[in-house]
Amino acid sequence: MLEFLKLSSLPENHCGILRHSSNTRPVIWIVEENGVRVVVKDFSNSKFLYRNIIGRFLIWRESKAYKKLQGLKGVPTCYGVIDGLALALEEIPSQPLKKHNKNIKLPGTFFDDLKNIVDSFHNRGLAHCDLKNGANVLVGHNGLPYIVDWSASVSEKECRFFPLNRIYLRFVLDDYFAIIKLKMRYVPETLTLEEKREYAQRSHMERGIRVIRDRLRKIFKKIV
């Protein structure tokens, strides 16, 4: 699958761009060869230091996550890493939930199916950690949910010892809170009383961590 993918030829040979690059974000190409369409997440156009330190690290981490998720329903197939700077993934005919037309109803089982996917990768010892971003949940043309962008994911094995094991459980819980938040945004009428209560009782620590995270992101963007 990777033999026809060369980073140097992507700017000329791609058949679409899902997202343009920025200082900190990779360009996402769509490439087609012999009827096979592949999505390529590519850091090779980022600034030198970011590309070779952060970019390589994120591609390495995300490829590790996809290996753990191999064969899991609702997660694209990963075809491999290209030159340490790009990741080749199965194209899922879809649109991000973030861009979903609210006038078009989601399938009634969409969020149940999404929770099943979350249950499945938690059972494999992985937390996604960025599901609240509606761009990372796709609505397939078949009406099913898919989850992408695993660069922020955390493995249970990385958090075996106290207090990291407690932090990992927090990440797992946050994935479930993310589902509730997405339901609040897109299908609030389907929320149960229990879900409303759970979301309202989120700890002050979780809210504090979110504030610190957002501030660090702003500082980091200024640096790079």
C-alpha cells in the first residue's frame, strides 16, 4: 500500500486536501492510485524544528495507537508510516460530526454505536483523550460513527503505577463525558437524567486541568 506514496510527490499528485498545514498542524492529503484512495497525515511541510521533533513524535505515538486498535470496528485502518513524518490511513467516506448539518438527523443509534466503539478501545487499554473535538468523530456515509486522530491518546500501560493509573482512569471517564457533551450539542433531546447528572457533577479538578491545557496550547502556539 505504501510503495506508491512518496512525500515529495504528494503536492503534485494528490487528488484533494482535507486540511491545509499550519505551523503546528499537518497537511492532510487524499491520494489515489489504481483506484485505491488513502488519507495521508503529513508533517513534512511544517517548520524544521517542529517537523523533526514534535511531528515525528506525534506520528510515532499515533502509529502505536493504531497498531493497538487494528481491526477495531469504527477506527480506520492504518497502512503505515512514511519517512517518519506521515501516516497513511484508510479513507472513510464521511464528514466530521463538527460539520454535520443539524437539519439532517443523525441515525437514532449513532451515539449508542459511538459508545460501543469507546468501550471497545478502552477494553484494549487505550483512552482517546480528544473526543470533545467534533472533528475527531466522523459521520460515515453509512450513518455509522468513526473515530480518528489518535495522537493525543494515552495507553493504560503507560500509566501502570500510582498516581498515573488514577490519571488514566480520569482520561477514560473524560471519553465518556465527551460523548455526553456531543449529545448535548447535537441531540440534546436524547440525554437521559443520569447523563445530565453525571455531566453536571464533573470534578473541579477536571475543569482546572482543562483551563491549564488551553492556556498551554496558546503559549505553545506563540512559541512555534
